[in-house]
Amino acid sequence: MLSRAKPWIEVVLVAVLVDRAPAAIRFDDFASVQGLSLVGHAVIAGKVLRLTPARRNQAGAVWFRDKQPVRSGFETTFQFQLTHQDWFFQFHGTDGFAFVLQNSGPTALGGIGSAGGFGVTDPTNPRQPSIPWTVAVFLDTLRNPEEGDPSSNFIAIRANGGPSEMRWPAKRLAFTPNLGVRLKDRKVHTARIVFQPPVLSVFLDGSLAPVLESAVDFSIATDHQGSAWVGFTASTGFGWQNHDILSWSFAGTGVSSSMSVVSSDITFPMSACLPNRNLCTPERAFVEQNGAGYHIVLPANVEWGASIPNPSGRAAVVTNTHGIVCWDFNARGSEGCSGPSGNGTTAGAGFLAEDAPAGALVMRARDDRTWFSVNGRTGVAFKDNEGFYEFDLEFK
């Protein structure tokens, strides 16, 4: 509620504990493939899920047929083994495989070679296979210098937009230049991927610290309910190897408190997101009159980025607030990212509202208007913030 005696007021939200659900998907091996959709060159070899055999120019995918909740958080663990590399050619095992979340369907398949089975090999050819609306954790085993690959042994988080936005290489949100673990040493390895909005963390072989961690916006890969098809893709090109998955589990989590995910009310096209941002950041605020009130989409990178006329100084009531913003990508989790209630810690000097939590949705009355902002650091650094909040507003 707005108070004219105070220059700003924090929007307070009620905290809810995270509730981790039992594994919705669990395959100790692949003697049975019930519930799975195998696409392209993916086959079952004994009790192993073989995404591609060790042959040239292959692409394969496997999806769980039922969509899974992902936008509120998830955890997945899988064992993999890469074998029978091409020692005759110079490549020595290509091209890698990916854990993929997508909103295109359970028969989706991307291109061969460096496309990884989820991307597009030739974006100028509209008939080239690809999977739009995708976020992929790509375990890459071939260095393509023309694409800026750092090595032949790294992990990258990549994203595809809509069909008209497909390109290769796909947008790289984050990557680890060279792993301590060699992915294609023919040994069995274990990967664990954890998404605690908005941070995606990748662990290898029981590592306590993630080998890769980044804020990720899954909006492009999910439907309005926050669900997506989940599975794996792989590809070979002039070189080859077996890309085998030996076991797999996946479980969604309940909604976390301060990391309220963006829901289905988005009123702007995803093409309105600024380029080169991990989290969708609208290019401007969106304000729509909605009956007696307003619906507002507030970008995180503009100080006091939205306002509504309020010459009589009525009390402003904010409801249906959700979204994720980040103001410090060097900090982990809630230290640098939050939902509309903020990170729970008083921001202190240097923030728009020093007495409110960092990242909180705050508002103030000035010049006969009610103004809204994310509580970030003032000055030049504010423009680097990412994400947005979305909410409804009424004056009482």
C-alpha cells in the first residue's frame, strides 16, 4: 500500500518453502523404454540408450512423452559413456550430446554435426532440421574454431528462440572452457543438473562445486504452465562416436519463495527481449489498462522504469506479482538474483531503496504519479540488470 509520507514502499510477499517432488522420470537402465519417444538414429542397444551410433552424419533424440514442470525448478541425474571414437580421422570422437528442454514436441530433432541434434546446421536453409524454443546443456566434444569453441572438451548452456530466430551456433549463455574430466575417455561419467530459479548448475562425477553455473530464463522452452518436454539429443559429423545414456532420473520441484517464476501472463512478445542477456529483459516497460486497474511488465535494467498517473495520491495495491531479476551475476543464487520480495537482506547504501531488500519490487510517489522499480544499485551498473517483474495494480 502506498504511503505518501515515505519516498518508497516495498511490496511484501509471503515466503513458501521449496518442495522437492519424487522422481517423475526414473530409468535405472533402458531394458524398458515405456514413456519414451526415440527419434532419428536413437536406438536401444541392450540396456543402453544409444543417442547415435558410431557412424558418420547421425542425429538422434529421445524425449519423455509427457511434459514435465521445469520453470519452478528441477533436478536431473544421468550416467553417460562415449565410446568407439573415430581414430582414423583427425576428430577423435564427435560431436557431443545435450540434455535438452524444449517446447516443440516429442518428435523434435535437430541437425547433424556441430548442431548437436538440437540446433540447425545451416540456418539459411528453411528445410534444415532444428528444434526451436530450446534450452540445452551441451557436452561438446569437438572444437569448431569458426564457432568460437574454446576446446574439444567443454560444456555450454545454449538456447534457441523461435523458428525465424534459428542460427548456428545457437546462443551461448555460459560455458566452461575446458573440463578437468575428459568426456570422451570411454569411461562411465555421472552428470547432475540442478535448476533453482534462476540459477542452473551442472555437476560432474560427484563434484561438490558445479563445473558450470549460470542464470537461465526457461521461458522460451516452456508452455504457459511452465512445462516442457525433457530429454537428450546427440549428433555426429565427419567424425563419430557412440553417445550412450546408461541411466536417467528427473524430478521437478515446488515453487520457491523469493524466486517467483514468470507465469503465463506475459503481455509482450519474446522478441521484445534485449539481445545478449541470459534472462529475458524487455526493451521497455509495458503498461496495459485492465478493467479498473493496470497490468505492468517492469524491466530490471531501468531505474523507476514504469509509472502510472495518480494525482489524488490514492493507495496503490499490487497483486499477482511474479518474475525473476538479477543484479549481480558474480554472486550465487539469492545473493545476486531474486523474485519480487527481494533477497531478504536489507540492501543498504548504493541501492534505490536502502531499507528494502536487494532486488525487491519497490514504488514511490512523485510528480503526481506512482513509480515502480527493481531495487538495484543506482548509477551506471543498473543498466546491466537482467529480467523483469510482472504484476497487477489497482488504486483504492
